[in-house]
Amino acid sequence: MRPRPDISFVIITHNDAGKLHGAVGSAALRATTADLDWEIWVVDNGSHDGTDRLLREYSHSLGSRLKVIYLPENKGTTVSRNLALHQATGRVVCVMDSDAELLENGLGSVIGFLDRFPEVGILAPRIIMPDGSTYDSVKRLPTLTDKLRKLPGIVGAPTLRNTDWYPDFPFEQPRPVHTAISCCWFFRREIFDLVGPLDERIFYSPEDVDWCLRCWKAGKAVVYFPYFRVMHHTRQISHKRPFSRLSLSHMRGILYYLGKHGYCFNRNRPAKRHIDPLAEALAPRLLEWERLA
């Protein structure tokens, strides 16, 4: 019987063969360099751009370490990820988008950090854009007001300030955050068992926001970890096509999420109840870890 891998990578893709090699290749490279036992799960959401041929080529070089699930149609981000997450056997799981690329070595430090802080549920790395800037990948819990403020910018009019952003971001030290985009997450396998699968009533977004808040509700923190960098060759589909079916699905998801968690205009109520106590207890321990490191 094969021993349990140190890390499982879960990558979903849909018509993104041009970037998928960066995700798969960097995962295999960084895990091998860190001397970790690893596996990669790729879920193909009904691609018709040659992704299947690319994955067959990967299978020849990666062998049984690569596990592929082919879906006949695009099932979105939740159903597809859950299929792989239920089967991933690694002690640590890395959820990645197909347009994400691990930029540097250091997976050992990521796993060590998770081992050091059992109260951490999700470790969110620094997300780098192709121009070298740091992406605003962590935000406060969204409200309906936050989303409405962004509408002018989406349709081309002058936008109001983003009230769900952290004004002092990017952070240079690890710190608790309300939410982090699922472009790249790291978490221990038991966190998935504790929090449960992604909510499949959400097709595309904000499944990551929902899972972050559920993580906090389960007594596990979301922590931004700036020392590990991930490139995001993002397409920002909903921003480019604000009235597409995908964008409208995102808005339905937001309304569903707000109703599910029982708040709409005031993030303070869920934050004070579920986030602030754990974040305040964890913050000084992170500072002490930083000082010793």
C-alpha cells in the first residue's frame, strides 16, 4: 500500500490549456524540490481546447502521481473541486486555479507553518500579478453595499472606493484575514473533513468567501502568508463581461451567501462573533513566530 502523500494539489480547469502547464509543472517541481511525496488531481470541466491531449502527455511523464477527472460539461468551481477533494489523500491540500503558478521553493515552510499553528485553517499565499504587483487577494467579509459600490466601475463609470479591501494591504507579515481568494489555498486534510465540502449551490463564486467564513465558524483561522508567492495569470472573466451568465451567476451567489450567513449590510456582526476572538488570540503568536523566525 502506497504511503499517504505529504501534499495533494487540486486543480480545476476549463478551456485553459495554455496556462495549465504552469500550474501542473510548478506544483510537481516545487513539491519534488522540497523532497515531498505528492499527487496532483486535475478536474477538466468539459474543455474543448485540447486540454485532454495535454493531460495525456502529462500522464506519460508524471505517471500515477497525476489523477485526472474528466467531466462532460462545465460544473463550475464547487462540484468539480469537491470531486477531487473527496479523493485527495495528502496530509496537506493545495487548491489551485489552472492559471496559478507556484513561483518559488518553500513548500516545506508552508507545511511547517500549518503544523506549528493547528488553529490555522487556510493559509493564503501572496498572489502576484504578471506585472509584478501584489494582487488584492484578501478582503473583509463582503456586504451588499460593497458589491453595489463596484457597479459603476464594472460598467465603465468612475468607481467608488472598495470598502471590503484592507486599506493597509499588502501585508508584509502573516496575519489573520476575513477571506482569501481560492486562486491558491493550503490547508490540512482534516480541515476539509471539519468544514465540509464547498457549497454546491454556488456555481462559480463566492464559494471561496463562503468556505472562509465557514472555516472561521468552525474555529479555524484564515491567515495571509506573504512569504510564499504564487503568480496568477488571471482572466477576471466577470469583470470583463459584467452582464454575462457567469457574472449574473456570481451576483446570485453573493445574494445566496448573504442570506445563508444571515447578514447583508453589516459585516461586524459575523466578524465579532466568529472571527475577532480567534484572530485576536492568534495575532500575538504570529508576531512571536515572526520574531523568532
